[in-house]
Amino acid sequence: TPNRKSIQSWTAFQSPVVGQVRESAEELVFSPVRSLIAANSERAVKMVHHNSKRAVKLVQNTQRRLKERGKLRRQRRLARIKEPPPSWWIVIPADHPYKIAWDVMTMIWALMGAYRTHTRIRDRVFDQSPLILLTEIWFTLDILLNFVTEHKTSKGQVIRDGKSVWARYLTTWFVFDLLSLIPWERIY
């Protein structure tokens, strides 16, 4: 943007005709405003005063809205910091209906497998049956799914972070799930 000295130096080199045209153009533009103010000076002062009150209110409302937006932005940022984003490999919510149905079916398979193991040990029959194979596949899938499933703590908090989910599963039920896959009846 040109500074004031460059504009003054430019106007100094203008011809007198350009200066007269410029002054007459300004007079044409500003003369209706000047005549309005001169004719209705009290009314014009009131309008300016009313408009300035509106401008002050507008500025105050804008500042208030900006402060509110800033507070909301800070709250969202703090919420993001407190709760880490869910990992990309955690895909199954803890309270999903299919997850609940899977857990119920796993309990049924566990009871059937315990009964079948008991009868196999009692009868001393240790051949591989389709039911045993299906049970082993089921529990293997259950182990794999537990690595990608959210976990709820006893306090009701949901663990969504991948490393935390893996650490919790490896330190709680993983050993029992892995031991359930070993064909104990064949070993003893």
C-alpha cells in the first residue's frame, strides 16, 4: 500500500485540471451527506449515537461468542487429551449385541466342551471328533477376537487404546483361554 508521502508527491505532479476534477468529484459525493447533516443536525447526531450503541452491542456480542467458542475449543481439546483416540485395530465395541451373543455362545461351548471332556476321560476315548475340533476353532477365534475388543473395567470405564486392551487381556484371561485349548485328555 502506498504511504502518505508518495501520495503527496504524486499529487504535486498532477496538473491543475486533475486536481479540480478530483475536488469536484469529492464535492458531488459528499455534498448530499453534508447537506443532510446541516439540515437535520440533531437528527443526524441521534442517528450516529444510536448506530454507535448498536455497534458497541455488536462488538460485545461478537467478543462474547468468540470467548464461548474458545472455551468450547479448550474443553474439546482437554477431552481429547484425557481420552486417547480409539486405535484402528480395536473394532468391536464391548456392548455390541453380536459381542454379547458371541460371549453367550462361548459359555455354551465351554459347558459342552467340559461335559465332552469329562465323558471322554471317563470312557477313555480320545479320538478326534468334529465337536472337539469345532470347540478348539471356536476358542481360537475367541482368543483372537479378544485382542480387538474393547474392555470394560470394574469401575465402568471403557478401555479403547490398543496397547491397553492387549495388556489387560494378556494379564487377565489370556492364560486361561490358552490353557483351555490344550487337549489335556490326550496328554494324561
